[in-house]
Amino acid sequence: MKRHFTISNLPLVAVLWDLLVVYCAYTLCRCIFLALNWSLYASTLTWSHGLGLFGAGLLFDTPAILYTNAVILLMLLLPLHWKERPGYYRVARWIYTIVNSIAVYINLMDCVYFPFTGKRTTASVFAEFSNESTGEMLKIFGGQFLSHWYLVLLAALVTWLFWKLFRPKPKSVTAPFRLPRYYAIQTLSLLVAIPLCIGAIRGGFTKATRPITISNANQYVNRPAETGIVLNTPFSIFRTLKKTPFVVPNYMSEEEASALYTPLHQSNDSAAFTPRNVVVLILESYSKQHIGFYNKTLRNGTYKGFTPFLDSLITNGAMTYRYSYANGRKSIEGMPSVLSSLPNFVEPLFLTPASLNAMSGLARELGENKGYTTAFFHGAQNSSMGFHAFARATGFQHYYGRDEYNADPNFDGDEDFDGTWAIWDEEFFQFYAQQMNKMHEPFMTALFSASSHDPFVVPEKYKGQFPQGERPLQQCIAYTDYALKRFFETASRQPWFKNTLFVITADHVSQQIDPFYCTTLGNYCVPIILYAPGDPSLHGYDEEQIVEQIDIMPTVLSYLHYDKPYIAFGRDMLGTPADKGFALHWLPESSSYEYVWGDYALQFDGKQVTSAYMFRTDSTFTNNVLSTMPPATLNHMERHMKSIIQQYMQRMNGDLLTVKH
């Protein structure tokens, strides 16, 4: 007798059912987590916000569920004849039950462990317990099982439900699926499922979306502890498996390290706080290589650069520095350095468990302690690059992205989209100025530009109007410079303009050309420009002091006469002696540090100094002078550098990046 398949016994339906069961199990674990840790949230969590956190949790459950069930999805969607493989179903059922039970177990275990750590367990737990004996581990877990017996029973019940609810049932497995239509549907389902799963695991389908990681949880919470509700433990472990934990070196005692250097800033300024507005412009890929002002002698004085407006701004009233450096080589490393004075060592902060630490920043210090309105602007889709999450984590009250731009009737929405990344800089800079007109003063805002990014195109109406240069990026640098000019023209007509401190820098360098800019140090050369139109005393070109992005936050706070203690790894560029300036960054290509102070640039592999260059006179790092360097200078530099690294690692691992006021 000829039989036909039905919807009820189609494996695609079974897949959807099996995934739904797992989603329900994860949601149950989230409810248990909240119930057991209710004291951490009772005073601040509302029904509406709590439901929002549960909804956001589904975004993080999806990658974890798809990771753990990848084999099951493949087994059920392969166009195979189940009747001819009687053991196939049993194997699939066992795999499904085991992997999802393990995921539930570690979620429930974290319900108990969370109060001790304040964050979801990550892959670093394997290193934390690596030195414990088997007997000691059994003693620890045995005691926990006994004291939380109800969770053990719940885990056993969930395991039983996974086994009982798994589909397809044996009776549907034996149905004679020999029709070509069945195989066509299976093949189509598999081909559609693969890209959908990849997009869901990444957290989006567009080129502008970075793979979702634990730091993205900050986008949905009001305080760091709430990330425990949004995240799940399998996801946190998966996303940190290959991330090197911040290893705290034992270079010296804590007392000696603190005596040499401390990131704790405590004001001794007797002047009253000055509530100026603060505007920080972070320009994509704006290396000094492309800015004419810094290259007056380059190529025998013939190099003009691609930034006539920025050159004019510096010349006619801004403060800038010859030796100014980035702290990282990626966009996700630039934002923490500029806005929170956190350098990048070993791993980008965004991609590590430390991204869930409580963090300070200009927005938090000024917003929470001085009543500022704070907002972050980036013209890409709101989840792009993890910027939204980091902005929330560091205290920005508002976020303006492509969604907000499209909703503004004064602009043309997606008509101004560049087709790849974001709204064109010219239009988004105007939107930025108009939004600040609506803000209550004082305000602190930051904008991250986008147009000077691959694929390096300019709006059609400007084709051929900007110099092409030697690299595709350079016409985009010129276009963004024009967008800056238009922004300042608009801003200069606003009532808040004269009472504003503007800070202009880049996230990182890109497409270096000349030999000086191609050294390890040249690869960090970015502008740091301070411009206060209402303060004519703030101008000049400092050709001695060494500064870096992490100096921006303490400089701004000092300029405003901020009177609260805070954590920042930089220093005040305007108020400390030039010989105290230094720069320290991580060299990913050699897995080492580069430390710049005085006349020297040292390279340090974590154990010993491997080379030294007199960067002021040997701009291409031709001569390694380590063997002839004054011993006292080398000793001072090495000890100071080690103290910074050691305290950074300690604070990252210990969640010590804020000061409780």
C-alpha cells in the first residue's frame, strides 16, 4: 500500500518542536536564576524592565542552543531514509538529551555560583579550578548538591522531559518516506537552515554586525548585575573559550606597584567645577599619516594631506600634540580608551569576560555625579560593533544610531545610507548637531564616524570632488573632513558652542604609507586635538610631551575641575609635567608591549625588554640601542611599565574599574 508523508511526521516540524522544548528549558533556568538571586534585583527591577531582560535573553539563548544542537539539526534535516536506519533515531535522541541536559545543569549551577562572582561563569573557570585536586572538587560539588537538592531534582526532571518530548516519535520514524517530494523538502530545509543558523549565531546577517558576545548584554541592562539575567552560562562559556584570561603577573608587591603608578585619580583642585559641555569626535581610521598639519616636513615639505579644515582648526585655535598615540588597532579598542581611559592589553576588552565589569567613563562621571545629559552617536544600525552595549555599560543615558536617524522627519532616512555601513558622515554630523540643540545643558556626547571605512566610497554627488590620494581611504578622509567643516559651521551658530570643549581623535590608524608611519610606533599615530572656542588660552602645538588616548578622560575631567575620585589609566595632559608623559600599547603582531617615555621606545615581551629605539631621532627604528641605553633610564622605564601592566590585570580580573562614591 502506498503511503504519503504528512506535516506531522516531517522532520522539519520535529526540529522546530525540539528547539522549542530547549528554549522553554532555558527560560525555566532564567526564572530559577532570578528567584534564587532575587535579593540582588528586588529594589530596582520592574515588571516591564524584567520582561525586557527576558526578551533580550532569547537573543543570547539562540546561539547557545544552536551551538549545542548543531549535530541534532544536521541529523534531522539530512535527506535520509529513516526506515533504513533503525539506530539513527536512538542515537539522535541520546545526543539531544545529553547535550541539552548538560546546558541546563551548568545554568542551574550558575544560579548558585553567581552571587559569589557577580557575573555569569565563563571559560576562565577552567583555569580557576585547574589546580584543585579531584578529591577537593568532589567535596566542593558534593556539598553544593546536598544543600541545593531541589535543583538536582529539577535537573533530573528536565532530563526526563528532554527524553520523553524528543521528536520524531518512533512510529513516525518508520513511515515510508520514498516520495521525491519528501527529499526535495528535506534538501530545501537544510539549505535554508544553514544560513539562518549562521546569522542567528552571529546575532545578525549584515556585514556591519559583529558576532554577538557577552559584552552585548550591557546594551539591555541598567546596571551590570542585570547581565546575569540576560545571559546564559553555555553562551558565556562558548564565547570565551578561546579568549586568554587576563593573567596577573607578579612583577612586584602591590605596595611597590602603587608607589610607582596608580590609576586612582583623586582631585586636589580647589577651583569650583566648571559645567562646560563636552563633545568627543572619534573619527574612523584618521591616522596622522593623512593629516597635513602633522606632516609639514614630510616628502621635503610637499605633502599636503587630505584635511584642509582640520588643519585650519588646529592652526587657528586648537591644542594638539606631535607625539600622540592610540591604545589599540581596532575600533572596538579605541572606544574604551577614549571614553573610559582603559588601554588595550592582550585582548580587546569587548571580547573578554571583563566586559561585564562595572566600568566608569566620561559619561558616568559627568552624568551620575554632575547631572550632565549624556548621549552616544553612531550612524550604523544600533547593534553594530557592540558600541551600543559599551555605551550603556559606561553610563551613556541615550544612544542615537541609524534607527533614530531614520525616525527623524527632518532627514531622509535610508536615502542617506551608504549601502554598507552607516549613514553618510555629512548628514549624520548634521543630525548630531541638531540633537544637541534639544539637550539640556550641560551635556556630554560622543560621536563615532563611519564613512572613512572600507569599501572607501563617497556619496555619488561628490564623485571626483575630493583628491584620490595613494590609497582608496584618502578620498574618504577628505570627505569626512568636509563633513566636519559643515558640522562646525552648524555648531558655531548654536548657543551651546562657546561653552563646549571639543575633543577630536581617531579610533586607530589605517593604510599607512611613509616609512615613519609603518613602524610599530607609527602604527599608533593618531591625532588628539582639544578645541574650546570659548577659551582662547587652550591652543598650541606641544612638540615634547607624549600623550595617548587614555589621557583624554582625565584631561577633560581636570579641565572641568572635577572633584570626585575615579579610575583612569591615563593622566591629565594639561596639568602634569611633560616629562611624566608616556604611552603603552600592545603589539598583536609580536604579542608584546611597546612603552614610550622620554626619548625611548621599549619593546617588552612580558618577561624582558627585547629592544629599545630613540624614537625622536630614529623615526624608522633602524638602530636598536638597548645595549647602550643608560641603565638607570632602562630600570625606571621597565619598573614603571610593569607596574601599569600588573595593576591593569589585577583590576580587570578583580572587577576594580570604578570607585564607589
